[in-house]
Amino acid sequence: MKNRLPISWAIVGVLVAIPVLIYIAPELSAGIVAFIAFFAPLWLPLLLAWIAWPLWLTFIRSYFVMSIPYSTIELKPGPETPRSARPMELIFYALYHRTDLSLTETYLKGHVRMPWSFEILGHANAVRFFVHVPTAHRQAVEARIRAEYRDIDIDQVRDYAREIPWNPYEMKLAVREFDLVKPDPYPLKTYVDYEDKKDRRDAFTEVLERMVAVGDQEYAALSVIIRPHQRERKKIFDPLKDSLHDDAQKEIVKLLGKQGDINAVPEKTKKTIAAIEAALKKPSFDCGVRMMYVAHRESYSEKFAEEIDQIFEGFNDVDLNCFEAYDPKKKVGWPLSDIFTAVPALWSEYFLQMYRRRAFFFPPYIGNAFVLNTEELATLFHLPHFARASVMANIHGVRIEPPDNLPL
């Protein structure tokens, strides 16, 4: 935000200075214009290429993404859902795949790695689970989920995000995105750590308990957008690099210090290094996390909107990694940022559309993506277990049939 203000003021200053200079010194202005026009064959092609190249990439990538049909499936967990998040990790492990894109496909055809989205909707004191996936992969995804959750019910439904009503004059919207506090190589505390302890807990269930609190006129939607992490080019002629492994090596060197001896560091540092190395052994995904809260003005809860920032606090571990929330409005560049400031209803409409389009990794919106492996991702999203007679059965919005021996 600090860099945008000088740029906008510089543009305004140039636009004001040109007519002033023409009025004060017309001959000097004519000489400057003639000098610039004389060398136009040199600088004009470079300027046009500098402007056209990013526009071309945005156009062809947007066209490619638009041409891919998506389907939304709803997951309805049954009473035999396992207590552990391991089945979901196995699903992510099976769904991981590499996409090798050539230079021609990347820069001339606009091919990109297509993202998937695992989502939760909280509404009317219930939560629902969805997967937004390319239609070509829907059957494979369903088959893999059924293999791990035997009593699950899966239905293809209309995109719930487009069914959420919206009127900027009668409703309010709050949106937050999340990033990691530390660099990507530092892993999150996963379900394996939680399940090994005597005081077993599920941080993901704590998120659901917050989302289930919304009423009939409120909608709380959480989207975890992922795509397989793999080697990629930062620039067109750069070699393929695995940023995660390179960054992990740098972080380990920092933790070891100048001596570079693992035996010379404290025990806590040894455990951190071991956690980093262990996390690299599993497939990883580029992740973007976005949460949206929509409600009618009379039902809008300012308290819930403020608590969105801390909704993932149960996953935080000061020795490993933590989530932090940020306002995506601050990532919008000038002049759109000034327009949003002048007309707040426009930014609400804009980010509602970004949520519906699951835009995160490429234009029209690029968020702060981070990397999670399959174990971390399963900790962040999995189908929760609930007992037949527990309150969690109502929280998950699942209808449970009464036992056969129930007296009438």
C-alpha cells in the first residue's frame, strides 16, 4: 500500500505538469516532443512489448481457465466416519499428480495447473461439505472418497456459492484470506500429533463449531483452494526449480547457525529441523485459504466478522508454524483500490465474485499462496467423526435414523 501512493501521485503530477509546461514554455515542449518522436522506433516497440506481454498472459490463461468445466459435489458423512483424519490424507495422496507443461503450452496456449477446492458452508445452524473440481476428474474424486469413507453420501449439486443471495444495499460482507507466519518449510502441527496425545483433540472440529453458530440469515463459507506443488519457472527462460526444497535447505542452514553442526543446537531446534525434513517426504500442494461471511444487515454479527481472523488459532504452534489472516482488499492495486475506497459496495461485489470463481493462483486475482503436504492438508480439512447420540450429529447437518429397537 505504501508503494501505490507515490505511483498514483506521480501519474497525477505528470498529467498536471504537461499542460503547465506547454503553457509556460511552448518551444521547449515542442522540442521535447520532437526528440521523443525521433527516437520512437527504438523505445516504442520495447514499451509496447512490456505492456502487451502481461496482458497476453492474462488473456490466454483466463481463456484457458474459462474453458474448463467445473462440477460441485456435496459430501454427506455417515455415522461410521473414522475418528482419524488419515483417510482424507490418503485421498489427497492419491489425488496428487504432476502436470508437465512445455514453454509453448505455458506462454502461447495459456495452460496452467487447474486448482481444486475443498469447501465448507455454515448456514442455519448446520455445516455442509463440498468439493469444487474439474468435471473431467469428478468420477475419480468420488471413487477415491468412497474408498476411504464407506458410508458417505455424495451428490452432484449446483454451486452453493452462486446460490448465496447478495444485495449490497441490504447485506454486508466480510472476507479474509490466510497465510503462514513462517516460511513454507516450517510445517503445521498435524493430526498425528493431536491423536498421539492423551488429551486428544481435533482443531478442525473447533472451526466447524464456530461456523455452525451462524443463523438463517447468515452464510459463513470457507474455501481451501489447492493445486499440486511441483517444479516451475519463475521467468520464461529460467530452469525448473523446486522452491520448497530450496527454501527448506536455506532454513535448515539458518537453524544450524555458523557452526553447521546438528549436535551443537538446542533440542528444540533439533526437533524443528527433524519436522522440516519429515514434511518434505510427502507430496505437497500449493494452497490458498479464503473465508467469507455474508449476512443481512439486521442479522450481521460484528463479533463473528472479527473472529474470522482467529478461526484457525487452534492449528497454531509457536515452535512450528501458525496461520495469520490478512485483508485481501490491500492486495488490490491502484486504481482499483481507490475505486473500492470511494464505493465500498464495489469491493464487496468484487470479492464475492472472486470467491465464486475460486480465483487465487492466476488473474484476475492472485493471493498469498503457501505450501502444505498431504498430512497438513488433511489436518486442515477432513470429514469429522460424530457419535450417533452426540451434539456433533446436529452440527454436521446429517440426518441420523433412529435405532431399530427404539420403543414406540
